[in-house]
Amino acid sequence: MAISDHFRGKALNGIDKKGRVSVPSDFRGVIQTRHRRVIAQDGFDPAEGDEGRHASAGKVVIVSRDPKRPCLIAFENQYVREYADKLALRHADLRGQEREDAIRDDMEMLGSTFDLAWDVNGRIVLSARLCQRIGIDPAADNGRDNLVFFHGVGETFEIWHPANFITHVEGRNPDLADDVRDMVEDRAK
């Protein structure tokens, strides 16, 4: 089943001293919609009442550190399924151990993932280590280092320190960089 619901748009949210930050409601909606499709595909019938393993899965975002950029990549279980299928196709021309090694190398990203459940307010908790990885300081009082930028990029979304994101996109998409700058400035007012 191909992913048909995509993460779009951007949001800037504050993070509190405990590392709690709200996942944008549109992004939570995509995760829940994808989750409902997966459980329907798996043959789960809500009328039978056996939610079991499906009960909380629609309220979890999976987060991985980006190996090359100072951001986190966020997705849900449907993306994991699709990712594995895409890797098999990407390496279809390889055979034997070479193919297995190539797929395993690409799948290593999944080994460094964290499942983050959101609370009734839609907040996840970013650990001190994850915050440090992307340059966020939940204890900052300057109104800039305690902001989290969410950027929808289709099948996944990214979590950034806004200044790092601006630096990353400035050269190739100055309008987007300006939009994020404006969001930060508006937040500071």
C-alpha cells in the first residue's frame, strides 16, 4: 500500500524545560490517518473490540537522527513498511551478500529510532540528547533556542532548531528561509 497522506507545511512551537513540544495537529492527523489504514489493511475490525496492539500506535511518532544534517526525521510505522520495500527495489540489481549488506546499511537508520508517544495535548518529549543533537536548549530564556521548527517533507517530517534550518535552506530557497525567519520574529513579539 503506497503512502497517500503526506506531511505538508511548517510550524514553529515552543519547547518547555522538560523537553515537551507539541507536534503540529496536521502532522498528528496524518499519523492517525495512516495508522487507521494500516490496521484496516491488517484486518482489524474495531467492532470486535480487540484493539490490543493497535490502541496506542496511532499516537506515536518515530524519530531518528539525520546522519548528515542537524535535524531529526519523524515518521510512523507505515513509512517503515514502505521504506523497507523501497530499499529492496533500490538494491534489486545486487545479488547475494552484496545485496544483503547494502540493504542492511540503509536500514541502520531504523536502529537508532525512538518511539515518542504524544500526550492528550499532542506533546512529545524530546530527550536532552535529542535536543542537543539539533541545537535546542529547552532551558533557554532567550526565546530562540527553545523553539522547535517542524517541516513537512512528504512521507516524513523534520524537526529542527529554526536557525539551523534557515542556514540549511538559505542558499537554495531564500523565500523559505525568510518565512522561517518571520515565524521566529513573530514569535518573539
